Amino acid sequence: MAEGARKRAGSTYAFATTGVAGPSGGSREKPVGTVYVALASEREIKVKKLFFPGDRETFKQVVAQAAFEMLRRKLFS
């Protein structure tokens, strides 16, 4: 998804996220709070599996912060 978004937008970087924000929909393998965050660049795609338990609104905010932190680390590494 991230690579497709990057190519379609003609951008240098793009994010993609997927996960279980809750309050329902979790499973033993992917409980509520599980998220995958991808960052695509022209040279690579990095994916992180993260876990942020909590309410849905907080989950979305923390996932966005994690995505931007991935980008920040990429830009300043």
C-alpha cells in the first residue's frame, strides 16, 4: 500500500497503516491495538509491527505519531 501510494502521488515518501483499532475485531494472533506501519521510499520499504492498547481515538493518534517518527528517523539518519 505504501509503495502504491508513493508511486501514485509521485512523492519521495508515503505511509500505509493497517491494524485493529477496536473496540472489537481483535483475535488471538492480532489483538485490538495491533498495527503495522509501513514507510516507502524510492529505495526501500520499512514495516514495523507495533502494539498500542487503549481506546480507538488514542490508538489513531499514537499510530500517526509512530508513522511520523519513522519518517523523522529516515530523514535524519
